[in-house]
Amino acid sequence: MADDQFPPWPTHQPVAVGFAEARQSAGGWTFDIDAMVAMPGTTDEAAMIREADRRMAAAEIVTTFNGRQFDALVLRLAAQRLQLWDLPALADHAASNRFGGEHADLADLYASYGRKVSLSSICDQIGIPVKTDVHGSQVGALWATGEHERIRLYVMEDAVATLCLYLAWIAGRSGDETLVTRPLAALAQHIEATPELSHLQPFVDCQLTTWARPRAMVADITAALRRVTNRLKRQEEERAFATS
């Protein structure tokens, strides 16, 4: 805007969406990191918004940074502009209660529902890289000059930063550092093993991950020893029972 104020959210048009999914199973952690870029008003934009709805519907927990009061609202309005009415997950998250648990908005959680601050200001304190090449305020100019790939990489990086910050939040809230050390170590390994994610190397080298990886290894070894000890104890008890 002429006065350098942030434009009202209804004036924004979505051109990119980034996703960073983390899932835990008995076999460990798996990740799906991707981003989509689309021209406003096209079938590609409709496909991008539908993909956002699909992923939100499939997720056990949806987390964003100020997404409940900005990103979800922009996407919902864009969907209505495109006459897309069958997006229940997007509708739910755009209408989610600020104090409810259906949407984990880290901008609210870290501020305890007080005055919000930027994603960068929090990540910088914890040692999480964010906006290493592009800032949100640059997206419009980059779009105008056709630098769509830089935008795609930017939103992907923001999504990964949000994931890392969520893991830090959960670990601090639960008082259990393994809730951040183990998934961060697995995320670093995933990035290292995936050539198309090489631009996310800062998340491998950052302060938080460098701290987390050896501690995750210790936690894994401790857990393995505990399992072996419990198995041996159970076998000994079964033998004692059989000979009694």
C-alpha cells in the first residue's frame, strides 16, 4: 500500500502454498515436504486450494503461524471466488475458535493469545532458520518478475520452519525434549537423503538440529536398552514360572 501498511487480508490473492507433513509410526518418522505455485483465477489455483483442503482433512493436527486469522481466510475467500464450495476442512479451519484445539496457530500459542510477533523473531531465538532468501513482503515483486520458483522454495521453507517451531512448542509444553530431538533428527536425515530438498540444508545445520541430533541418538539407545532389559526380564520370569 502507499503508506507501507500491510494490505487488508481480502485484497490478497494466494499464489503459493507450502506443506510440511510429519507422521510417526512404529517404524519411525516420515515426512512429506512440498509446495505448489499457481496463477490466480486459473484451474491451477483451484487445484492448489483443493490440495490444501485435502491435506488439512488428512492431518491429525493442522498447525500454522497466524494461519487461522490470515492464510485460511485468504484461501477461503479465494475458494469462494472460484466457486469452490466443497472444501469442508478449509471451512473448518478458517472458522476455528481462537481458543479451541482444532487449529494450532503458533502465533497465538507462543504469545499466549496476547500481542503477536513475527515467525522470524521466535525462530531466531530458538535457532530455527527462516526466510533465508525471501521475505513475504517480496512475494508480490517476485511474482511480477516471474520468479515463481523462488516463491515456491520460500513457502516450502516457511512450512518447514513452522513444523520445527511446532515440535519445539510441543516439547516445551509437555516437558519432554524427545518430542523435538527425535523428529528433528529424523527430519535432518530426510533432507540429507532427498536431493530435491537440498535448499533446506540450513535446517540440517541450524543450532536447534545440531543440538538435537546427538541427544536423539542417546534417547534411541536408552530406549533400545530399556526394551532389551524388559525382554530379558520377561524371559527370566517366564522361565521361573515354568520351573516352579
